Amino acid sequence: MPKVSVTDNMRNHQLWVSSSLVNSTMASITRGQRALHAHFQPWTHSRFHSHLRPQLLPISAQSQLFSTSAPSQQSRQPSPSPPPATTVSVPSKSEINAPISTHPAPIATPSPLPTSAGTADKLKRYIEFGRAYVTFYKTGLKNVYRNYRASLPLRRKLGLPAYIPLSPPRTSTHNNNRSAPSITQESKLGRAQFQLVRRSARDVRRMIPFTLILIVCGEFTPLIVPIFGSAITPATCRVPSQVEKERVAATARKLAALDVFVAGDKDRSVHLLKAGGAEQLALLAGRFADPVWVADAGSADVLRASAVFGLVKRHDKTAGESLAGLIYRPRLARYVEYLAIDDGMIRMGGGVKAMNAIEVRIAVEERGGVDVSYGTQDQKRTEELERRWLEQWLAVRGNSSKSKKQKKKKRERNS
């Protein structure tokens, strides 16, 4: 009879507990949703009980929640039923784009009301709007769970603990060869696999607090989420308006940090503030993303680089410089190592041309290019700018690596 180790029993038990937690959570949310709907049922009218075919619409919580303009009253539609359960398959090593389940799902919201709509109609639409969000959030939480389950075999390949959601890479040192061990370790995976591991771990860490808020608040969760922002919201549960708000905040944070960086040295050019400019790109890719620079930079510059990459909320944090060596420099070093790994995987996976538009935008924003296409309304033009910027980043980082290798060989010959 085959022997079953204690470790296997513990892992199977933990997976069973995790699955039970997700199922019970979704059941609780559904019960709360039905109870709230029943409470407001007297306000509704029988003519609204017919089910219309839902259509997917772009949303903005602030602009659509209390909107009262629409072509006709018949165009209103209730929120759709939850999508059927799906599984997340592990991508192959040759794939460069992360699974679509790591992104937010589409969301359907009821159409705006006519100006003549009464109080009861507005209240019913408000409830339907909340139910659409709850459906969206539940789908996002299910994807978090499925993504993490799919990432478990990949985590074992990297030597990461299966049930502690640590994001790769985890090792860092401060020397010219600091990234070599981790890059060798991560080379076991393709980019799609690597991003699945990293993003699923990030979202799992936010899953419990967000789930608790969803259970307690139900349809009113969209009103609570903006208070906490992305700190507790998994990426799969972020609505377009929240994503755009965070992009604007990241742009302001980056410009504030660069403005102080330029003002701190009279030899630094104001052209560093120009979004998408060659000088700014050279600064981000050639210095802020250079592990040697991170190891030698002053505490203030470490905080500014961290703000540009979105690792801190402010570049002028209280006691930030005194904590730079203990917290922010190691954090920036790990992030720079991650960017080096991702750069290499993009090159190995076919380059920027092999990436879809969503992955290109994420990659650009992760590298501090959050404002590259700022103010551009045309979607095609936006994608062109972001692809060009990412290609230039890879070129700068590639030239920087070659230059360092040549200098190293020259030193070895002279010694």
C-alpha cells in the first residue's frame, strides 16, 4: 500500500480549507445580496421583472451611478447572472502574455434612466448597479483563487513556499552580479508563467481583507473601496474608474519626485520632466533601474526612484531617509531585479511585438512610464507610443548590460 507523507496530508488539507473558504464566502455574499434585494422589493414595480439581454459597457462609478439621461426607459437592463465557472490552465514556457484571468473581467451595468424616472426607479437602478459590482467582485475573487491554484506547480519550480504568497524574486545582494542567481532560477519559466506566479501572489495577499469588506458591505462595496484603493483590492477586482484614478495619482507622484530630483542638482536638465523624452528614459532605465546605482545612491534619491516606480506613496515620507537603508533600498533592489528578469523574458519571448496591448501598458507603467501616453485620446496612438517607449527601454537596458560586461572584461584583462 503506498505511503502518504505528513506533508502531503497537510497540503491537501490546506487546499481543502482554502476551497471551502472561497465557497462559503461566495455563498454568504449571495445570501446577503438576496436579503438586501428583498428588503427593497416593495419599492420596485412589476414591469421591471422582465429580464433583458445584458450588454457589456465601459463604466465609471462616479459618472454612471446617479446618471439620469438615457434614450428610452426600455433600454435599462439588470445585471447579468454570474459567468460559468472556469479553470485557469498553466501557460506554456513559450508564451509571453499572462493569462487573461490575471486582468479584471468585463463588467455590465444597468443603462442610465430617463430624466422623468421616479424615486422608486432610481432606487431600483441603484440596487442593480450594486449587484453588478458584486457579481464583478465575486468573479475577480474566484479568479484570484484559480490563478493561485494554477501557479502552485510553478512556485515549486522556483523553490517558493506553496501556501505563503511570496512574490518572486526573493533574493537580492548589492553588487554587479546580484541578479545572476535569480535570473538563473527564474529562467525555468517563461514570461507568462512568471507573471502568473507574481500576480497571483500579489492578489492573494489582498484577498482576505477585500473579501471581508464584500461580505459586510455587499452592494455598497463600491462606495467603500475608494477609501482603501489598491492597498486591499486585488487587480482582478479593480474597475476601470479605479484603475484610471490610480494612473493619474501615479503620474502626479512621479512628476513630484522627478521635480525634486532635478531641483536637487543644478547640473540636471529640466528635460528629465518631459514624459516619454529620451533624457527621462535614460534616467529611468540607465540609473533608477541599475542595481549598482541603487546600491550607491543617497537615501533621498532612493526614495525618489521608489516613488517613480510606485513603491512608495510619497518621495518625502516622514523619516523616509532614515529608513531608506533598512526598508526602501532593499525594496527598490528587489524591484530592479524583477525588472531585469522581466526584460530578459520579453526578449526571449519574441520582444514587444509579441505582447498584447494590455501587457504592454502594464510593462510600461511598471517601469515608470505611466505618463507616456497621457492626454492621448486615440487608442491606437496610445498603443503605438507605449510600444515604442518599451522598445526603447529594452534597448537602453541592453546597451547598459553590454557596457558593463565590456568594462568587466577590460578590468579582468588589466588585472
